[in-house]
Amino acid sequence: MHRIGRWYFGAQQFGETQWLTEFRYRFLMVLLGVSVVASTAYLLLGLTLAGAAGAQAAAPDHIRSMRIFAMASTLLWIALRERPQLLVAVAWGYEIVGLMAHASALVYLPSDELRILWIFTNLPIAYLLLGRVAGGLLTALTVLGLLALNPSLAAPYSEPALATAMVSLVFLSVFLHASVGQMLGLFVRLRTLTLRDPLTGALHTRAYHTLAARQIGASRRSGQPFALLAIDLDRFKVVNQTWGHEAGDEVLKAVATCVHAGVREGDIVGRIGGEEFAVFLPETHLAGAVALAERLRHAIEVLAPRLGEQDLPITASIGVAIQSDHAQARDDAASLRSLEREAGIALADAKSEGRNRVAVFGVGGLRSESLPEVLPSGPGRPIPAG
């Protein structure tokens, strides 16, 4: 089942902040598949509005429309697969061909008194995929189109029926306009509660492991390097014992803010212990990983969070591990565990060699002036200035 899903949706990976794009991408992919299956079944089974004599003559025109709809949905699925950057364009394409199919039903299937209901299914899709502005625009276009098209229908709707449909469309649009934004905002809050540590804003351990393992799979498929930093605050228990747990919480928040400010948007930051953080770095060579680790170490050293009139001294030791042979393992989670083990060994080296330093797995503790000696030549990871 997992392989079928990977084939259908593609191997595209989304970052932790791209959850809305991922939802819309998968929703539209499912919608396109359902549209292809449903319209194909309609064509194969010959579900042509058996009933009125006029409908049988007109049905072939609708059959042609449904063929176009099925082919267009298939092409849109192909275009969107593994190309989430085309999401908006494909969504607009689907809305347009969908409206054309609904208009075909209005014109060519006069015996179906309830065919107007298909139009109502279009609005929630538009609001979810394209947002409130696009949803409002499509509502206006739909209302104007119905008013213009109804007089020319073989079986036009009566004025009361048309007025009821117009009022219902506008009411549905207003409801969606008011509720979709609130619903997405609620999803944001719920996702934050389930994924992030409320104190530091870093990912919970489980969320971190899930996203990091997923990124390892994506990196392996694309052939990109990756690295991991294990960050542990030095003598953090002394902070709690000397200044109290409130001071310790302030230190953790300040350090987390510092780490988040120093990494890229695509890097994955997790709190995996009381005072321990992990940073997974996709598309990162050894040179970039070590340089970033040293920047973070220095930034934490000069941080000195303030509690009342007291500046709290704090330092961190950082272990660095990079992609190695275990990256070829089929199990992404096992690859992550191996990488964490290596980063943990490097972290222990940094601690044993005096703390407040960076250590690389297989190299040992490093001072900032000795970093160039262990860095390979060639392109490294771009590091934000500052």
C-alpha cells in the first residue's frame, strides 16, 4: 500500500512548515484521481440520462465533454505529480475544466433536474485549494454564468428555482469565506501543539525523528549530502541548582531562539532531551556542518541570557556527524539512528576535551583556529551572514 501511495503521489518531500502546501497537493492529487475514475466509469458504463427523448439525442455531446474532462484531469495529474510548485496553476486548470463539465450537464442533460447541484461541489474545492479571494471570484462568475445561461437551456429553471440557487450559492460562499480561514488557523494551532515543544518552539522528539528520517530518504534519492549536529548545554544542572528552574527555562528558550536564528528554513531543529537539541542539515557537506556548528557554539557562548540583574553564563558542546555508508540503508529511521549515534560520540568527545567546543565524529574536539585543517576543499553549506 505504501508503494502504491508513493507511486501515485510521487516521492516529493515537504518541509515541516509546508504542511498546508502538502495538504493541498495531496487533496488535489486525490481529487484528480477520483475525477478520472468517476468520469471513466460514466463513459464505460454508458450512464447517459435515460429518460426524456430529447436527452438521448443530446447525451452524446455531454459524453464528449466528459471525455475531455477525463483526459484533462489525467494530464493535470501528470503535470502536478512531484511538482508542487505547479499547484496553483493545476488547481485553476481543474476548476476551469470542472466548470465546463458542469455547464455541459446544464445544457445537454435537461432531464436531470438536480444537475445544478454539481456546481455547489465546486465552491468548497475552490476555497480549499485557491483561497478566499479565488473562491469569491469563482462564486461571482458562477452566479453570472447561470443567469446568462439559464434562458438558453432546453429546460430552463424557473425564476423561483433560479433565485433559490443563487441565494444558496452566495450563502455557501459566505460560509466558506468565513470558515476556511478559521479552520486552517485551527489546524496551525493544533499542528503546533502536536509537533512542537511549547517551551522552546523546537520539534518534539517524535516529530523531529519523523521529519529527519523522511528527509534522509529524500536526500538519498536525490543524491544530496546531509549532516547532523548534536547540541548539549554544558553544566546545565548547575544553572537549575543555582538559579532555579525558571532560570533554566529562560536559558533553554534563549538557546532555542539562537539556534533557530542560525539555521536555514529547511533545516530541522528538535529538542531531544532536557538540555539537548539536534539539528538535521540537508544538502550539507562536512565543511558547512562544522562551520555552522562553530557559529552556533560561539553565538551560545556570547548569549548570556539575563535574569533580573544577573547575566547567566552558558556554553554548549556540539557533536557533528555527516552522511556515511549507513546512508545507503533502505531503512531511513535506521540511518538516522546511526547518524545520531555518531553525533553522540562526537558530542562526548567535545565534553571530554573541555566542553564549549565542536567535535566531529572520527576527528575529535576542535578549536575554532583549527577548523580549516579538517575541512575538505570544495563547496560547503551556505551559512547565513551575521
